Amino acid sequence: MLQRGIVFVLVALVLNFPVLTTLINSFRKRIDIQNSPLGFFAFDPTLEHYRKVFEHSTFHFQDYLINSLILGAGGTLLALLVGFPAAYAIVRFGHGRHTMLTVLSCVRALPLIVFAVPIYLLFQIAGLLDTRFGLALMACLINLPLVVFVLAAHFQELPSEIDEAARVFGAGTLRIVVHIMIPLSQSALIAVGILSFINAWNEYLFGVFLTSKSAIPISVGATFFATNLGVDWGVASAVLMMSVLPPMCLGLVSYRYIGRSLTTGAVKG
Amino acid sequence: MSELTLQNIGKSFGEHVILKDINLHSQRGEFIVFVGPSGCGKSTLLRLICGLETVTHGQIHIAGKDVTHMAPAQRQLAMVFQSYALFPHLSVRDNMGYGLRCAHFDEHVIGHKVDQIASMLQMTHLLHRKPKDLSGGQRQRVAIGRAMAVEPSLFLFDEPLSNLDAGLRHTMRFEIAKLHRELGKTTVYVTHDQIEAMGLADRIVVLNQGRIEQMGSPMALYQSPANVFVASFLGSPNINLLQGGWQPNGAHGQLILKDGSQWHTPLINTSGTATLGIRSEGLRICNLGQGLFDARVILVERLGSHAHVYLDGPGHHRWVARSEVHEAPSLGDVVGATVHPKDMLWFDDQQNLCSTGQ
């Protein structure tokens, strides 16, 4: 038992080493970081980097954070609004059953950089460059395959007789979706919603391509401390730690839902 | 006026024909049972009546109205599913009131109706529970209550008892029969269990490979099955069947078995071959040499009220006879087996009934 505990601690330390070093550096003085980059165990803690984040004249941390929150929440909501009925239609009515899921998986398998230039041009024409809505829309597109796949698997597990019974007793499709399918899909919706939020929050590529000033998310903003004069590791670490807090908290709260939803259907019963 | 009419109903999935030329006229309040082996199309036929599938050709009329192309909710019917299909997130009360809520009834009307039905089904104390907190029989009652609440013209049951254990199945069969007597609604019931069919039906429709083999009252089908399939399907244990060559012999006939033995038969309308059918209750154990044939006892099933005696007869053909428990022979005994001519069913070379002993 003790041996197992030691192994767990060692593995946890190895896996979380980047996060732990960032956390510790965010509380170390700049001079300590420069003089001993790996001196994690003996240092005078300081909050100066956290203060600098909010006092910086050109780094608008609050704006980047709000942009990321809108990107994450908006992108997730849009993906669920589109993906939920799409998955239901694919599974229950067979619309695009043989093509849609295949196309979605192929598109999602491509590296996103392939879409960077055409998306940029489209957004430019549509006036969506450097807008929060445009970024949320991009997050929706990125997350849509995941949402559709997870929810389609979930609907396949739900007996179709429930829909049929509702239909026999007078419910139309909209009523079935709103009053029956959504309540029965709470776990799946929470799981896929949280995964989508985390994906959207961490989105960097399109954050760089599609924003310039007003809609910069925190994933891009955190890199502004890497300049040609060097990297302010302390402030960068503080920014990174504050920016990972929302998705980390969500993940801790919801990991049970995610595990349960992703293994739905693995075992008949 | 017929409550349910099916005219030339056919259903195909692509080139695969599931049902062909189904015709049926039911009377109001009749309890009709569709019975047949798995894959015969009985559940598909029920789903066509319900509107969950569309017909390939033909018409369906319910209460005088052509409902062939109507949605299920417009057909004035209610269905009880094999798996109950209760809504897991709703309470028993909300499940039972679901149809009325979809029809936009007032909440106090829904509440009153649900209370009334719950009282009839002895479920008042369960109204606040969720389906997952109920036993199989209780869930079945909720499904029936949900169907009753909408006061349909037609009740449909799709193998509602197949998920229950034997004892509960017997109890629920009684409850369904009792409800039918009290409500007097036309009911279409699908089952693969011929005992359920015999026990519940005013009329049985035997389906096989998408066709109606025979329809009629349970006893009419039992005593005068139209063909070997119906004779084999109804009755437990299965009817004893013996096939052989047949030839006329004056005013009678002769059934020639594989081992060369010949049995005396009435004159029947067949050529070449004939099949003799004898139900287990018609085959009686008697003294050696005094019956139709002699046979060795290979198995005795003592079932409490009676016994089934399995015999290895002429040509190693297996027979089943019914006996009183206290009169049943022992394993290995060699006994005689006799049958009254009135208990013989004769089938022609096309396996259709051509003579009974009646």
C-alpha cells in the first residue's frame, strides 16, 4: 500500500512537473528565477508578479480573461445548440447516417492549420475578424465533431421506444427533444460541454490568426511576455496560473461525468 | 361498425417482404391476439396499426376513419410497449399523465384522471416514485395506466409480459383480462406465447412468414387447426405428428410408415402423403398390445396436476402422451398407446387440414 502510494506521488509529480514549476515560479522573485531556474525548494515567496499582471499598462489581463470566457462559453453553447439536434437527427431519423459522422471525423482529423487561411479570408469578408462572436463561432466549429460524436453515441444507447411512446401519446419532435431527450442527456451534455469549454479556452491557433486587439484570448495574451528582450518568467507564470484556473476547476468538478459519458455503451447492461 | 379494419396490408423494407395481404375486421370490444414465431411480422403489423411504421400498400381504418397516413397521436389509440418505455426522469404520476398533458388538458383534470386510474390499478401509493424504484410488474401497471389515461378507442400491447417472470406473467395476464372486461375496449395484443394467446383472446390471428395462417376463436384453432403449422404452434406440449405415404383402401385409407407398418385411416382428400396429428391429451396409455401401437417410455414429466409421458414408438418416432400423475408409467416400461378417432387430425400432402375425427 505504501509502495503504491509512493508510485502514485512520483507519477503525479512527473506528469504535473510543468504545472508545478509554473506555479512555483509565479511566487519566486525575478532575481531568484534568473539565478537558479531549478531552485524550487528554498525561496522567499512574493506576490509581485501577480500585482504586475494587473498593473501592467499594455497587458490587459481582465480583457483577455473576459474574451476567453466569452469564447469558451459562447463556443460551447453554440456547439451544443447545433450539435444536439444534429446528433438526434442522425441517430433517430437517419439523416446523413452514412456520411455525416464520416465527414465529421475526417474533417476533425485534419490539422487545423489547413483551415487557417480560408477561415481568415471568410471572416474578413464577413467582418468577423477580431470579434468575440467570430472567435466563439470558430470554437463552435472546432468542437462540433466532438459534440456530435459523443451525443450520437449517447442517443444510440437511449431506447428508441421512449421516443416512440412519446410520439404515440401525442408529443411532436420538438417536445420530445426538449421535455425528454434534454433531461435524459444531462450527463452527456455536462461532459461534452465541459470538454468543449476546455478546448475553446485552450484554443491558440485561431486566437492568433483571427484577433489583433479587441478579442485576444488569454491563451494568446499569455505569450506577450516573451519579447526580443527576453521572457519575464515570473509574470508569465502568474498569467498562466490565473488563466488555467477556470478550466482546471471545471475539470476537477466534472471528471466523473466525462468518464461516465465517454464509456457509455462500452458494456451492455 | 368494425373498430379496426386492415385491408390488403403489405409491408416491405426494400425488396424484403415482411407482411403480405393482411386482412382483418374486428368487432368493438374484441380482444385480438397476434401470435406467431419470432420474425413472423406480428410486431411489425402492430407498429403499422400504431403508425410507427408506414404501410407499403393497403389501408387501416380505426373507428370508421381511414388512419393509414395519420400520425400515431391522431389514431385514437394507446400502446403498451414490451420494455414499458416509461420516461425515466418523470414520476409515476407524470408518466401516467403524459398523454393528457400533450393534449393540453387542465392540470386539475389530469390530476383527477391519474388519481382515478391509480386507484383502479392499486398504485396510489406509488405515484411519487420514479420508474427505477419500481418492480417489473409495477412498471407494467404504470405503462397500462398511461395508456388508459388517454381513453383510446384501441389498445395495443406489444409482448407486454415477456420481460416478467412466470409467476408475475400469470398475475398480470389476469389483470389485463380483468381490465379488458371492465373497460370493454378493442384490444390488439401481440405475443409469441401461445398460452397467453389461448388464455386472453376472443380471437387469435396466427401469423407465419408475414401471412395469416388462420384466425378464429382459441378453441376453434385448437380443435380444427387449418394446417400443420397452426397445429404445431398452439398447444403445449407440441402436437404429435406422424407423416407417411397414404393410399386409399376401399372405404378407408392406409398410412404407410417408414418402417413399413400400416395404419388404418379414414378416407381423406390427399394424394401421396398424409400427416396424422394427435394432441398429447388425446394419446392415452393403455395395456400392451391393446392400443394403436406399443412403445417404450423414455421420459416422464410429473407436473403436479398431470404427467407428460414421452414414448419411443414405431420407427423411433417420439410421442408425448398425457396421463394422470398416479397412473403414469415408469421410465423404461413398454406400454400401449391408444387414441380415439375423434382426437385424430389428418393433414393432406400440402399440410392443410383435410379431416378431423369430429
